[in-house]
Amino acid sequence: MNKHLLETHIQIQPLPPRSHTFHFPTQLQTLQSRKSFTTKKSSFCLSLCNNKTNSFFFSHVSVVRSSVTWGVNEVEEDKQLVVKKAYPFLEIEPKWQRYWEENRTFRTPDEIDTSKPKFYVLDMFPYPSGAGLHVGHPLGYTATDILARFKRMQGYNVLHPMGWDAFGLPAEQYAIQTGTHPNITTFRNINRFRSQLKSLGFSYDWDREFSTIEPEYYKWTQWIFLQLLKRGLAYQAEVPVNWCPALGTVLANEEVIDGVSERGGHPVIRKPMRQWMLKITAYADRLLEDLDDLDWPESVKDMQRNWIGRSDGAEMEFYVLDSDGQERNIKITVFTTRPDTIFGATYLVVAPEHTLLPSLVSMAQSKYVEEYIDLASRKSDLERTELQKEKTGVFSGCYARNPANGEAIPIWVADYVLGSYGTGAIMAVPAHDTRDYEFALKYDIPIRWVVTPEDESLTDSRSAFPGQGLIINSSNSMLGLDINGLSSKEAASKVIEWADKTGNGKKKVNYKLRDWLFARQRYWGEPIPVIFLDETGETIPLPETELPLTLPELDDFTPTGTGEPPLSKAASWVKTMDPSSGKPATRETSTMPQWAGSCWYYLRFMDPSNSKELVDKEKERYWSPVDVYVGGAEHAVLHLLYSRFWHKVLYDIGVVSTKEPFQCVINQGIILGEVQYMAFRDSDGNFISADSADMLGEANQERIPEEKVVKSGDSFVLKDNPKIRLVARAHKMSKSRGNVVNPDDVVSEYGADSLRLYEMFMGPLRDSKTWNTSGIEGVHRFLGRTWRLIAGSPSPDGTFRDGTVAIDEEPTLEQLRSLHKCIAKVTEEIEGTRFNTGISAMMEFINAAYKWDKHPRSIFEAFVLLLSPYAPHMAEELWLRLGHSTSVAYEPFPKADPAYLKDSTIVLPVQINGKTRGTIQVEEACTEEDAFKLASKDEKLSKYLAGKSIKKRIYVPGKILNVILDRENIKVGAR
């Protein structure tokens, strides 16, 4: 392209009220549909108009973006570049946020009219981190706020609270690093989070706000623990735990990755330790069965089913043999879901932490077994059970007898078996289990086929057959068991019956679910309300009248390094007296895990100031369950499962009236950081295509600015060298990647309503999406167009007059149809949480409204009500300008009139001299004159009719319009 300068006709904005023209030189190569250029004084944006004069509109802006997403098809008379401050949001938004706070607009009173329907919508408890919010956080918060505002306007009593899950390891680690007490940093973080949430206009009832670190709150967390203890659902046990010496605490399995702590990357080992446990396994069946009645994503319900992992099978007994092949007085109990394959068991596997292992290992193998146990102790349960990982193990040097056929089979130690699942031992049937098959091949262990598939094409000796079929090679007359020829199901039943009669086993139901490890060796958590008598060690629960047991102030809350929790340093707090007997006692120094406070907070929001009971029964009966609960999919298992467990316990003791806490759960998608473009250089520093980089294996990466990138087909390439293909990726927002977008910056530049609208407009709520800052300009422009349509165009100085351009006239049929179609669509999409398509409907309405000559007040009022759940600040201001003195928050949400939803328009073919030249859209009852006027205005048809003499018109209503031109016109056209 030539790089010479071109004189281009420019029109200076703002338009209206007047236009100025001058000639501005710019380089031809920069003329695209939207471009930026800079002078010494200012930055400008250009927008190419579709006209023959190459005329451009432009406006002064403070920041220029390289691209923009056009979300609206603007009409020609309004096709102008919208500056970032397209409407006075900097004045509007703080004004209405102050109004809402001063008037407590969204407060839900303690005493309400319970004859009205209720709607309890809740966000998953946020943890107030030091980093504050990024733009990914408001996605779910905006969705729940739209629902809350919508339901208020529909006449519901709405409970929409916010609080803070404030105990936890991150705050303690930061406190250790900086020497600042976690209480100080936590409240500072809470204040920042609260300020950010308020700046986005969320309609939370802040009167109900609390945090889990407040003694008035965790008093009831401790009370729940005491109820669990009374019912035998809380107990102490010696269990292998993930111990991190550097952090000085026990970690959950999901906090350990590749043998190191997720936070800090510190080494983690498996270490037996006496811990508090909660018997969640006692509720396994109920947790499983009650999932069916919940309106949750099927993926979440499946994750919970898999986590609970109910398995029906049998426990079988294998006697350990001595060196002479005689049975010792030791037997290994295994759990199997396939007792029909017992004749195919060619070895046993015990977990590295199995309690019998020390008595099984031979002298010759003891060194190797000890080394293997040490290696296994550095892996989390998740790593050990990963199906794709290579199987490892070591021979114990010992054998056991298969009870079905009397054969001596080797006992191996392998980490793919967990001591906490089943009995910690399995019978390995390599022919019919993929893991066992891989292990047997690796260690040259016999493989015996005992099940043949009914479909012979599935038979393959090179892989395991885990399915069911007909039993073969499975008979021993001496031991009284013959299952040959039976189906797998029939054989399983016969084996269990035989085992039960002979004392070799029994029927058994097993669960993957394990009891909840409920103690952490750290300071920043709820104290566990028990003491231990010094004389006997007896566990004594604190009387409920002693609650809350408050956390003592500590100057030194660093880990002890011995396994003793930091609370052990509070000597005067630890040493106490039993309130009942007066005997000396010692307090429990472990604290509760972070999950504890978030297990039941939804109940406290119903009655946050109650000092006499956890929640008032009448209030709980009215508000339970939570109608909509929104949060990330990362909480699909643990938080939701633990909450359900506690809720069921509270149901059993009469505290709550429902079996489940959350009727509907929605997982919002993740907002990824902006797309990053990476190029590769070879060892000589030259750019190489991504394909070549893959082949070379090693190449230096370099991030390329977006303005130097173009799209070529399905790939991205360097603009200056299209042969160089780039890698384009979007990552989860994190400080380490430098791709975090602060919502404060977006709000200051575009306004909170624009941020809210953009996050909903990016795509379906449940899908993951990529942030694009330039994309927010599209919805900002829509809000600007909405503002100007209703409030009018700005004055020359950029200010807007009071009031609106609305007129007090009855709307036309066309206007009513357009409005009510919008009402129907927006209502339907909010109820279906399809917020993006609801916004699209409002954009279509605004496009249509710009074509009207007059704008009745009643139309504007209804549209402002539709807009208010999405863009509440603008809606409040426009509502005020339309002549109302009260907040829009409790105005009735518009209802669509079915009479205006019927599509009474038809497509009418138009002929010129008998030849179809186009179509027009008309009302069914359209007259000939009106049809002809529409045809004359049609862009395509007008060229045949403009200036022509009409001989006659033939009009068949609803069928056709045929315009016969005068013959002279035809001759002229021919010449």
C-alpha cells in the first residue's frame, strides 16, 4: 500500500449541535474501519462512514484502544464515535450508591409479610484476599444481583446478603511473612472488598454482613461441633496426614500438588497424627440419594456421586503364609466389587501405610519396602490414584493363600492402593482390571482369564477385559466352589454366599468417601471447644454456656516446627480448669479448618443478630432453602458436600426444616485474562514459526503486542512477516502472569454499569470467557445511546439538560409491539439466567427506537424498568428524570401483553411491470397506498420507481403489489 499522505475530509465531533469541517492529513495505510492516531497534544479515534466522500467523524478521547467490539448495529443518523464518557456515569453512580446506602434501600427487614413469596439468592462466601477483586469475580455477583433486583420488582421478599469467609491459611502465612497480626490484615482486606463491591452497585443487604472471624459468629460454629460430638459424629483418631513442616500444618489432599504444598511449594510428607475427624461417612447414603431432587448441574452431582463412591461388593479373607507355606494367624481382608473374579486373583496389593505391613515384610525385602514407603509418603492421594501414572510397587517377600483355589499368591506393596479406602488391600485380578494388568506386565506376575465376554470380538489377550460375561477357569471341588458357566452377576452372588458360609468373607457396601479430617495445626481458625483432663486425658466438651471460646491474642503465631500447633504457645490460655469438676485441664490447641465457618453461614444470614440460638425457627422455615446459590465449580465437591452434611445433622436435631441447604446451584464460568500472543526465536535470535518451534523443542519465547498481530485463517501471524505463526493463549488471571484486570480501573474509565453489562454480555453465564478490555466499549456505547435517546443530546459544553425528551402521547402500535417483545424476551432470559441474550433484546429495542420520530413517556418508563436490574445506576437516574421521586428498585417489573406479541406483519413481493424486484414487510391489513409508500422508500425498489410515471398499480392484499410503469418510462430506460 502507498505511504503517501492523503487529504481526507473530516467532521469534528461533538455532533450535534453543529459540525465543523477541515482537511486533515493522514497516511493512507492507516485508513481502516476504525483506527487511532496521535498529535502532540491529543489522541484521536477515527470511524469510517459508509458514504462517497470518505468523510470521517472523530472525537477527543483520553485513551485509544487498538480495536473495538461493536455490539450494536447503529442506525445511520446516530453513527458517530462514542467517547469513553458517553454519559455522565462519574456523577450518576456515586450519587445513587450514596442514596442506596443512606436509605438502606436493599435492607430486608426482620419482620416481613410472610404471605408474599420469598427469594433467597446467595453468592458463595468470598475469601477476602489481599489482592482484592479482579474482573473475574463480579461475574457471579452481577448475575445474582440481576436476579435479586428482578425478583424485588416482581413483588418477592428478597434475601441477598454478603459476608466474609475470613479464617484460613493465606492470612496466617501473610502474617508470618510480615509480622502483622492476621486480624489486622483480614479486616483491611474486608474493607477493600466491601468498597469494591459497593462501587459496582450490588444490592446486598449490608445490615446482615458478618465474617467468620467474629466471636459472635463462630460461637455457633463451635456449638455445631459440640452437637456433632454429642452424637458420636466427632472423634479423634490416629490418621496419616499431609504434614508440611515449612507451613507447620496439616494440608488437605487438594492442597498438595506433586508432593509439595500448593501455597509456597514446600515439601509435604505423610505422617501419622492424632486428629479430630467428623463422621461424614455415616451420612453417605443420604448424601447420595438426596442429590436426585436438586436443581444442580449434572456435572456437579456426578462429581459428588463419584466422591462418595458407593460400591457394592464383598470382603474376602486371605490368610498369610509362613516360609513353609503354612497359614499364619494373620489374615488380610480385601474389599472387591468383583467377587466373581476371585479365581483370577494372582497377587495381593497392600497400601504402603497398611497396619499389617510390618508383620508381612521378609528380612530380605525390608530395606526395599522401607524405601518405597518413604517415597509414597511424599505423594498425595490424588497423585497416587492417577490412572495415567506409571504403576510402581515392591514385593513384600511374603505370600497369602487364595481362599477360592488354595493357591499361594505374592503380596505386593503399591501406592495405587490407599490405606484409607476400603481395607487398604486388594486382590489383584490382572486379566480383568486395567491397573492390575499394567502392574502384572511390569513385574511379570501371572495373568489368568476367568471371564469371557459374550461378544467374542471383545476378547483380546493384549489388554484387560474389565466387563462382565461368562465365568471360566473357576472351579475347585475340594473347597466346594464351582462358578463355571455362570454369568458374572450370578457368580458374584454365589461367591458371596459361599464365603459367608465358610467364613472366608461377607457381603459389603463400601464408599470412597472418607471421614472429614477436621483439625489444622495453625493459629488462624476457630478454637475447638474441648479440654483434656491432665490427670486422665479424658476429653471434656465445654459447656455451651462457655461459648464462644475466643481465640487468644498471640504475638508469635509462627509454626512450632514440632507438630504442636501455634496455640500451644499461649500457655495461660492452654492451661485451664474443667468448669464442672474444677480439675486442671489442657485446651485443644488445633483449630478448625477453613471449611467450618462456610458450612452454615447461609443460615446465619437469615437471623444474623440472634444471640440465643443459631437461627430463629420461624425465619428458617420461611427462608429455607437457598433458592439460587452461585459460585465457582471448584467448590463442587468439598464445600457443597460438607455444607450438605452439616445441614442434614442440623435437620436431624430439629434446627432446620429442610433436608438440603441449596435448591439450585449455578456455576459461573471463568473469565480468562486477555489473549497473549507469543512468538519464538531461534538460537540466532531470528523469529521462527510456532510449527518450527515445536519441532526444535527449545526456543526463546517473546510476547508480541496486539497491534503487531493479524489473523490469517485460523492462526495469528506477525503483521510484518505473515510467515511467522504465533501462539495465542488466554490464561486464568493471576499476578504471576501479569494479566489481572482490576475492576476499579474499568469502573473509573467506563462506569460500573458498563462493567456489569459487559460481563453479562460476554457470553452464557456458565461458560468460560476471555476478557477483552476494548470489548467493553461496545456495551458502553449502548448505554451512551440509551442515555442520549432518553435524556437527549448533550449541550456544546458536554453537559445534559434536566429531564428527558419523552412526550406525553399514546404510543403507536409499532412502538407497543417493539416494547412488549423486548419485555417478553428480557423476562424470559433473566428467568433462564441467559443474561447475554436479554441484553441483545434491549439493544435491538434501542436500535428500533432511534428510528421513531416521537418517544412516548410510557415506552421510556417501561424500558428503564427493564434495564434497571442490569444497569441500576443509569436506570435510577433516568427514572428520576422521567418524573418519579422514588427508587426504581421496588417498581413493578413490566409484564408483556400477549396481544402485542403476535406477529401481524407479512412479507409482500413487489413487482415492477410484472417482474419481481424485491419484497417489503407490511401489516396484514396494509392498504395499497401504504404498501406503495413503503416500496418507494425501500433502498432496492426505489431506484425503479423514483421519478417514474406510474400507469397503474395492481394490489392483492397479503399477496402482491405490481406497479405498472408508463411506456415512456420503459422506452427511456431502454434508450
